[in-house]
Amino acid sequence: MKGRQRVSMSVAMVGIVALAVTDTLGLTAQVQAKTHNIEFTAMETEIVVEGTGKKYKAWTFNGQMPGPVVRVTEGDPVNFTLENPKTNAYGHSMDFHAAEIDFLKNYREIRPGETIQYTFVANKPGVFFYHCGAPPMVQHIARGMFGAIIVDPKNANAWPKADREYVLVQSEFWKDPDNVQAMFDRKFDHVVFNGGIWKYHPFFMGAAPLEAKPNERVRFYFVNAGPNEFAAIHPIGEIWDNVYESGNPANNLKGIQTYVVGPGSAATFDLISESPGVYPIITHSLTAALRGAIAALVITPVAHDAPLMPSTPWNP
């Protein structure tokens, strides 16, 4: 009996050592949790919104619209800090759709000169919206206080590996940032991707298309910041190979022509195009597309590497 116990314990120890070695060599798809310290500053500032150099009096996180892309892995703790400098005129806040925490305590408005800190664990994989929730929320989002947080699945094999990735955040744009009534009435002037009017449409001054190579799996992390309009995301000349509702690999649809993403929601889109050419990514809500929500995707063998949220010459 004691001999059998020794054998069982030996086998168990071999298994534990083998698992440890496998983890050390990176042979498993699981990753260890990592704590992220994310610090944002609410900045009321002017930003360039089109190739003419036109500036806009925006309310931003860290001086950009959309705010910085936050990327963590499923199960990671996030320590978040928001500073509202005393030089600002308005109160601001932060609402992470990837978090599951008390709204009243953590998403409350802080006045100029104040700072708020809170912690959450990114328990669910996907791509999520974040935004300011201070009243009137419609204005704070419309003026630029929004962005995307990607929570990668802990198991990297939960979906196919992407060859190239882009983040697209759609939002409505009002020329007069103080016209709150127009925001409530949905009387927007433009609908834009990543905070720029015709930012990825090569026919416009200073704009530049997105690029990919033939047969690459291009993954779009798409967030609809709204504040009001639905998006109907369609690749002209192509069909989405995969669509993941809220960016969760478990929510996998295949062969989708157009997918509706409501305001405050998100989805991840995979596209594999075999043929060189131009494939515009649009919202098929045409009143929005024809006011700016078109991003040209150029499939070419000489595609350049690009960041998650590509800039243009007028928005470095």
C-alpha cells in the first residue's frame, strides 16, 4: 500500500513538474494575471479634427479623441486613476463597460482639482466602451470623452490569431460643442471614425486609408460611442468572415454581411481578403456614412505596419 502511494505521489510530482516546465516555456495558451495601473487626465482642450487643420474645443481623456486604447487580459486587475485638473471648468468621470463595480461609488463625477481611484478585475473577454458619465452625459461623450478597452481572452486559442488589428470607434460630431439641444435632437453634422472627419478616406486632405496584405486575417475592434446613433457595419466588396458580439470569442457568427452595433456597445470583426483592391468599411446607415463614417481598407502586398488606431498627418 505504501509502495502504491509512493508511485502515485511520484507520478503526481512528475505531472506538476511537467506542467511547470510547459508554462515556463510558454507552451500553454494560458497567461498569468497582470496588474495594470492606468492613469487618465481629463483635459478640456482644442484638437485637430480634419485635414484642413480645423480645431475643435473638445473634452478629452489625455488630450485625444478617442482616448487611449486600454488593453488588458481576461482576469487582470486594473487600478484606475482619473485626475480632473483645477484648470478645468467642468466635472468629469469615468465609466468602464468592462468593469463590474458599484456605479455610485466609482463612476461619480469629480470636480476640478479632484482625483478618483478605483480597482476592477476584467473578468470577461471582449472589446468594451469607456466614457465620461458626468451630466449631461450626451455632451461629455459628444465632445470626445470616450474610448475602447480591449480585454484579450486568457486562452489565446479561443479564436484564430489575427495577422493585423485595428480599433475603430464611431461617434457623432457636432460643429457647435455647446449645442446640447442638437445632441438631444440627433441633429449631428458628421459621423466619424476615431475622432476625425473622413480620417481614413484617401480622397480628403491629409487623410490616409487603412492597409492590409492579401490573405491576412484583419481584426477590427469596433466600438460605437454614439451618443445616439446605431451603426450597421459592412465591408463593401467583402463579407465578414467572423463577427464576435461584444468582442467575446464565445459569441462567434460566421459569414455576416452587415452587423448592427448599438450606441454604447461593441463587436469584433474578422476579414480575410484574397484579392488586392479597396474595400471600404462603412456604417450602412447611409446618412451617417455619407457624413464621414467611411474607412477605406486597401489590400496590397506592400501594406505597411500600423498601430491599433492609426494616425494621419494632421493628427499625429
